[in-house]
Amino acid sequence: MHFTRNDESIGMGAWAFASLALLFGLGALVVAGQAFSRSNDAKSIASSAQGTPVGLAEFKVDPTTITVDAGGSLTVKNDGAITHNLAIKSTSLKTPDISPGGTERLDLSSLKAGTYTAYCQIAGHEAAGMTAVVQLGPGGASAPSAASGANKAQNDKQDAVMKKPVDAYIAQLKDGPNTEGVGAQVMEPTVLPDGTKEFVLTAEITDWEVSPGNIVQAWTYNGTVPGPTIKVNPGDQVRVVLDNQLPQSTIIHFHGVEVPNAMDGVPDVTQPPVKPGEQFAYEFTAQSIPAVGMYHSHHHAEHQVPDGLSGAFLVGEEPLPAGVTLSQEVPMVLNDAGVIGLTLNGKSFPATAPMVAQQGDWVEIHYMNEGLQIHPMHLHGMPQLVIAKDGFPTPAPYEVDTVNVAPGERYTVLVHATDLGVWAWHCHILTHAEGDNGMFGMVTTFIVQ
């Protein structure tokens, strides 16, 4: 999925880095934004004259749900090894910085009954997991009625169901991918005697694991969804050989890439369809300016593409703002139909691969929509700097937190990995990211360590 600017695939390296990222952000995976379900380990703690006790440590607030009577206070103790504090978000209420072993009182009597967020204001600590819910209300700390107890039990049961996909995702961060197969890997060409770069793409039906245990009959190039990423330089002589091992005719169209008319891949217009068992070679000179394109079927495309027949085709490098050096270049192919369904690079959460970066890195992402719907791609915590649309550089790069990617469109964005933590990253059509059984589909994370 990921590869460096010098075209060396980092492949599965993201998984090794992800284990280290857990030290900074596993807690944040559950509480970082609305896309993540809150943990259901709330503790009911009785108020005392000194205030409801709260403990701070690296990197957590204990309990994660703090129940306090209206007019009450918190007694906040630093049980950790470094300085922490506690503040109530969207208010001016906060403790002084608390040294290890120290205790401070936080008076909440000025707040109305309601639900608030408490967090540590030390830089990076909130993102690393130091956040909690404060439930403040009349008699909030008293014993619940039998009816509310029953409701709590049902709610806790639902929360446990919602939490399962998150637990599965966390497990793969520690242990490696939880499904077979990785798509969008850079394909090394065969260099022919005349210098032509040749890429052989075998179209075939393959068992593909979209999410743990969900194996579908995908239509693939070289056995993966998306197919291999093809990356060439401007002016290269390119030869792409389509070997059709499908039970149906097919063809390849190079979407957003300049090719001669005879190589455009439109059946019965520029060439006959490539029948089962046949081959066809697409030969052209790569355009002289950078391109962010896709290759996909243009025959029975209503099912062949959603079922998996697509991949990224990149020519050269998009111009970068002054002072930016990339650590990674990431194609992210979006899908929403066919046997593949709601996926990022052919995988559905909790099987989606994380994007792992070191603090200070610049990462380039190419969103490529091969689906049938618009997908507003939203990254928590850090802005996305749009530098190109459909491979054409923007006159002036601009920052957004959500990028609307329509079918067939490609957006190139830069993310400066400034803030430590595990950040949610998902399609903001919420039914594409979460349901009654928790998060699924078009969800992943951006991990800064």
C-alpha cells in the first residue's frame, strides 16, 4: 500500500511501526473522535468531602467515565512519572500542572448538569489517550434505580458489541494483518532490451479476504485488490500486457493517462474486447507531465470494476510545495459496490491497513474513487493539504479536513504528521463507516509516533 518517493515499496513495514505506535495511542483509538466508540469500563465512584478521586498516569485518566453530583469537585492525583494536569473542555476550569505524586482539587460547582470531556492539556497527552467523560448531574453519583440499572446493562452489552471491531483492529496493529492479501503494491517492470518497461497483468478470479473471515470471489489483476500499482517516469516506453484468464471478455482503460487512441481501451470503439484465454498488449510513451491515473476494466465495468478490476497508474511526481520532503506516497483506492463493497484498498475495517508516520513526516495520499458514490474522506487531528486534482496541480494548495472524492476523481493531498497519537480516518458518510455492530468498511487510522 505504501511506497517511498524513490519507488521502494515499504510493504509490510507499516505493521512493524504500528506496534511501536501503540505506546502512544492505543487509548486514543477508542476515544479519538465520534468515529470511535467509548470504552465501557466506567466506574461509579461516590463523592466525598474531598471530591471524587481521579487518577492521572501515562497515558490515561482513571476512571474513563467520572460520575459527580452537581456542585461537586474532583480530587486529581498524578500517579504517573511525568507532569500532568486535568481540564474541562470548552470551559476555563483546569488544575495547575501536577508533579508526580501531587494532588490538586478541581471545583466543578460552576458547571450546569450535563456531560463534559476532561483531558490533560500537556502537549500530545490528549491524543495519546488522556481523556475521560464527566457525567455531572443531580444525584449523579448515587445508586441507579432498578430501571436505569437494566438500561445500563443493555447499553453495556451494545457497547461491547460495538467495541469488538476496534479490539480486532488493535490486535492486528500488534500482531500483523488479520486477513490474507495486500493490494496496491508497486509492481517492478521487466525492462526489455530496447528499454521498454513491461508490466504483465493477469486478470483472474481469486479468493480475496475483505475482512476477517469474509472471503469473496474477486475479479483481480495478479491476484490482488486493488491490482499492482504501476509507476513510471515521464517519457518511458510502456508495455502493459493483459492476460485474460476470466470467464468473460475484458479490456483495460487507462483513466486519466494520455495514451494514443488505439490504446484507450474502449471495446468495439478502439479495439475488440479481449476474450477469455487471449492477450492484448497496450504500448505507449508515458506522457511528459506527471499523472495520477487509474487503470480498470471498461467492459462489463458495472461489475468488473466494483468486483476488483482496478489499480493505480502513476507517472512521475506531483510538484510539491517548497520545503516539503516526502517520507511516503500512498495510493488509496475507494470502493463501495460489487463483491468488494465499502473498502479502502480492497479491505474493510478492521482489516484496513494503518498509515504509520514519524512525527514531522510529510505523507502524500492519492485518493482514487473506483466506486459508484461520492466519498468525503475525513482525517481527524491534522489538515489535508490538497495539491492536485485528477493529477493537475492546484494553482494554490489549500487545507481541508474533508475531501469530497466523486467516482472517477483523484485527489492528491499532503498530511504533515505533527500530532502524536492514533487518529481516525474514514469516509464521512457515516453509514459507510459504522453500524449496529460497530465500525466497518471505509475506516482506518493515521498513526503518528
